[in-house]
Amino acid sequence: MTHIIDARGHRCPVPTLKLRRYLAEQPAGTTVVLLADDPMAQIDVPHFCNQNSYLLLSTETAAEGWRFEICRAD
């Protein structure tokens, strides 16, 4: 089962902070979905993944913002 972090209604950097906190406690191979509606998330989430060696598996535009699927690879 994939965990969902609903960060809609929060401005950056809160979505990536929630993502960081969750993934820090998870083993390698964990997949998480982040929901965000702050336009800066489109920039911040890919940058966060690149800086922390997480895999950004997909990015989708949804009616309520964006849906990011991320995997902890290390």
C-alpha cells in the first residue's frame, strides 16, 4: 500500500518538509504519493528528490494541484 501525504493548503517548503520527515523513517524501496497545490511544488519537489537521491517516479496535474510519486532508492 502506498502512503499518501496530503500537503494541499500548505505553502512551500511545508510539502517537501512533510515528505522529508516521512521518507527519513522509511526503508529503501518505499513509495509515497505527495499531493500539493502550491505552484512552487512543481520546482521544489523535483529539486528535493535530486538533492536527496530519491526517485521522482511520476508527476501528474490534478484538479486540486499536483500528484507526485516518489521512491526512496537508497
